[in-house]
Amino acid sequence: MRPVSTSFVRSSRPAADSVVVWHARIPGVASSRPSSVPPSRSRTQLRSIRSALRTFLYRWNWNKLLRAGSAEYMPVSADWLWTRGGPAAQGEDMSSLAPHEFSPETTWLNTASYGLPAARSLAAVQRLHAEWVAGRTAPMADETVVDRIRDGFARLIDGASADHIAIGSGVAPLLAPVAAALPAGAEVLLAENEFSSVSMPFVHRQDLAVRVVPLERLADEVRPETALVAVSAVQSADGRVTDLARLRAATLAHGARLAVDITQAASWFPLRFSDADYWVCATFKWLIGARSVAFFAAAPEAADLIRPLGPGWFAAADRWAELYRPVALPATTRRFDSTPDFIGVYAALGGLDLIEEIGVEKIGAHNLALADSFRTGLVNLGYAPVQENSAIVAVPGAGEAADRLQQSGIIASARNGGLRFSFHLYNDETDVERALTAMGENRASV
Ligand SMILES: Cc1ncc(COP(=O)(O)O)c(C=O)c1O
């Protein structure tokens, strides 16, 4: 059990003098960064109780999900609840989960756009570059590193294994075989305001019947003629969460296939492999990986319904034996591989390793606690954020404040007219405080 502490736990943010260095170095960022004033003890205690409840509910939902689909069961222990979320662990849920790995000089609430790299990822990439510059190795000398990230990614989806995973460079091209396999005129169901890498592979085939409905109606709108539903587990624009279990039940009832983008969900959101036929995920956001590395996942029966569109040597069953005599593709989903950027693979491996060390469950509870605390603060300031149990907090209509916030060192994104904040494992309660201060100032200035 961790030592009892009732004082506010400060994360390892840069020391005051390094903040001054930051002001000098980043042009256009004003020097009025709010200081991290610890919240009062009673406020902190209230937060702790709320956090404990939230953590309990998160874990309860998680267990429900696992029990619904498999024999696995993780009992909730009172000790766990107390030590993870109770006053004994004061501040723990709200502190950075990996202070030694991250030292941002801004309040980075922008993981939904791009995650921050961990120190270990940067070190791995630097080591690789040094070896390469010296002519001692080529970046792709060690192919086992790809096996390792394939394994690591599979472990993020309950029920998946490395044989179900293909590596690629982006979500849209990984969805292309799914779109290409549909017969002309097939109905594809999409959610309104879906991220375009999910919708465009289907829309731009031009001979499919694409139907767009509000996200909350998606499951109800699946009908016998629906061939495929494509959706993000967590919406990029505003963080709304798809009820995958309900959607899966609807697609199974009508014989439709389901493709799910987990780019905004993987690492903090519980995922069950049987909940979709096809999965896609970019690693550069919540997996704190690389822009050049993305994954596709499918079980054999779903993979057998589609075919690789442009398999190269990296997808071959025996890569080096088939370099000049391409014969066989593997029976596993690896046949959808395209040759990866190995520098990105090293970066992605660092991110996946760190996420696995901390654990999806813990990251989920942490992210949701921060987001919830921020949402409550926004409401108190008179804003109307999207009410969702999500690590992404969106404030509809406030998008134009993004530049003003950036001047105060708060990095968020303007998306679809709204202002989007995202909370990940490196964020802490001081980030929430700073963003709320800036949002309060923004309110006063308009
Ligand atoms: C939900 C979602 N999917 C995918 C992507 C990335 O797509 P791609 O890899 O095609 O650039 C993003 C963000 O850029 C996203 O928010």
C-alpha cells in the first residue's frame, strides 16, 4: 500500500526556472502561464471521493464487459478501490502516470491530435539513428521489432492475437481492402461527422450506397440491406463513445459487417475483439507511437472475406525466400502488411511498452478522472461541454478560443467548430487547473 498523503501531489512538471526557459524559447507564447497553485485540501478530498466513485464505476463497467464476452473476471476488491481511488491514494489518479517519461513545456491537452513521445521512444529512435549514421546497422536490420509491436498491439484488444494483426502506415489505406471487397451498390452505414479517414474509403468508391445517420442512431439504423457499418469507437471531433456491444448485436442480427476505428480509443478504452470484424488504429495519438505506423486487425473468417490490395515483399509468407519469387501469402492477417517505416516502429514500440506497463485500465481511470474534473469545472464556468464519459472533452462552438489558449501555453484543438481537449497518461490535475483558468479568462474576454 502506498504511503498516506493528504497534501496535493504535484507532478514532475518542469521546475519554475525551466518554465522561464520555455517562455524564452517558444515564440508567440505569452509569459502569463498560470502557476500551479495546489487546490485547497477540502476541494482535493472531494475530488478524491469523486475519483474513487468514478474509478469504481469504470472498473465495474470493465468487468461487465469482460463477463459478457468471456469467462475472464476481475473482481473489484475494496482494497483496490481504497488504495487506487480513496484518500489514501490522494492525488494518485490525478498525477501523471509516467512523470519520468514526459516533460512537456506546455499544457498538452491535444493527444486527440498527436500524442507526446515517451523518453524511451525518443531514446530508442536516437540509438537507432546513431547506429545507422555510423554505418553499423540499417534501420530495418531487426525485423523482430515488428513482431514485438504486433504482439503489443494485439494485447490491447481482449481476445486478439498477433496472427490477427497487420501493420501499415495509415488508417485509410488499411481500410481500403474492406471497402474494395464490397459489391457495387452495397449499403454502408456511417455516423454523422465521422473522421474522414473512416468514411472516405467508402464514399470515394462512388458505387456504394453510403447512408449517414446520427451516431446515437447507428445501431437502430442497421437493417437487412446494410452490408457494413464503419465507425470510430471514440469520435475524433467531440469524444463521443460508440456503444460497440449494442452496435455489434445489431450488425450480427442483420448480417452486416462492422469496421471499427480505435485510433481515439486504444490505450484507455476497454476493447473486445469479438465486437467487430475489422479494426484499424493509428498509433501517433493515444498509443504515443508514430505517424507512420498503424494497425489493422481481423479474425481469419473476416480476413478471408477481403483480399490484400497491394501485397509486397513484407507481406510474403517467407519474406526473404520470396524476395524474387513471390509465391505465397501467409494464412494469417499479416498478409495485409505493408513494409513499415522502421524508425516509426521503434517509436511505436516504446509507446506500446509503456502503455502495457501502466495498464489500459489504470490509464482509462486516470484519463476519465481528469476529463470529468475538467468537464465539471467548465460547467461551473458557464460552458456546456459535451457530456460523455470520455477522455476527450469538447466545448461546442468554442473553437475560436484555441489560438487564445495557445498564447497561455494550453494546447487544445479547434474541431468542427468546437474546442477539443484530451487527457492522457502524462496529464495531471495542474493541467486541468491551468486549462480552466485559461477558459475562465477566455469567458471574461468575449
Ligand atoms: C479517428 C481517427 N482515425 C484515423 C486518423 C488518422 O487517419 P490516417 O492514418 O488515415 O491519417 C485520425 C486522426 O488523424 C483519427 O482521429
